[in-house]
Amino acid sequence: TIQHLFSDLVGATGLANVAMSLSQIYWSLLGSQGRFGLASSSILLCRWLVTMPLACVFIFQATYDLPAAAASLAVGYMTSTAILAWRLYQSDWVMYARLARDEMMSEEYEDMGLLDDDEEEDDDDDIDDDSSNSTGFG
């Protein structure tokens, strides 16, 4: 019956949900390093090269039912989680921290108006200020 089918799905679906959550966490962490392309392509490849073929084999060749499809989802998400975790742990953390710090400091200095005098002079050289010859708005 349908109740037995759903009770068989709970384990594989729960495992797939945990793996998907971890995969999304690793995706966002890699994205915070500015590597959204790497993270997205890893997940895409795992879905098309692991999850889909495994589901097709389970469903069409082995004639398993819905729990096999959920199990193939779990395996695909676990594979993408493992790949993303490996890429994240192999990151050059010092370089990414330095880039983030430099970017944040430059934005804060611009927002607060705390640029050095040399930087302000360089910015002012670009402005053609001929206020002595100004006739106003009219």
C-alpha cells in the first residue's frame, strides 16, 4: 500500500535531505570565496553524472521503485557534498582572508571619507574645476 511505500521512503529521503543541506552549506561557503562557478559546476556535474544515471539504472534496469530513486538522490548529494568539502578544505584561506580584508577596508575608507591625502589629490586631478569663471546657474 501507499503507507508502506512512504515508510520505505523515510530513510532514504532523510539521508538525501541531510546531504542536500550540507551540500548547500558548502556551496555557499565556496561562493563566499568568490568561487560560485566552481561550486555550481560541481553540483551540476554530480547531478547529471551520478544522480541521473544511478536513478535510471535503479528504476529501469533493476526495476526498483521510489525508494531507489530517493537513494540515488542521496548518493548524488553525498558525492557533491564530498567534492565541495574537498574543494573548500583545499582553499588557500590566508589569501581569501587577505582579499576579503582588503576589499572591506577599501569600502570602509571610501564610505567614511578616510582616504589618504595622496589618494584625494589623485581623485581631484580628474575634476575640471573652473569655479573662478563660473557664472552660476543662469
